[in-house]
Amino acid sequence: MAFSDSFFKKVEKKTNVNKETILSLANKLQQGNMKDENVLKEVIHDISKMTGREVSKEKEQKIIDAVLNNKVPDNLDKYLD
């Protein structure tokens, strides 16, 4: 899945996380096992730190369940408007 520069600009505007940080995280994701709950927790915690937003245990589990059950939408950019 390729993302446009406009996608990265929208993400940066909403999260204050720049493109380089996002790409670094994406690289980490590609190298990790996204079906491993511990890897997913680590990624969620990294994103939480980057954005300065706390993620409750309940929300963390919902994210993990969505990833493990392939319920993450392909067109995430529509959620950033």
C-alpha cells in the first residue's frame, strides 16, 4: 500500500508526527510479526509516545483484535479528514 505526500501531511497535521518518523515506524512494522500480540502492544505504545496520547487497555485490546482479525480498513486516509 503506497501513501501519498498529502496523506503524510494530513497525519502530521493531526498528530504532529512527521513523515520520517512514520516511515521509521512502518519499517519496524514490516520487520515485526503483526500477528504477535506482544509486537502489536509495543507498536501501540510507540505510537502513543510519539503522539502524546494515552491509549487505554480497552482501546489497546480493540486495536489488537482488529489487526489480528484483519479488520483494519485499506483506505485509512479517509479517516483523517
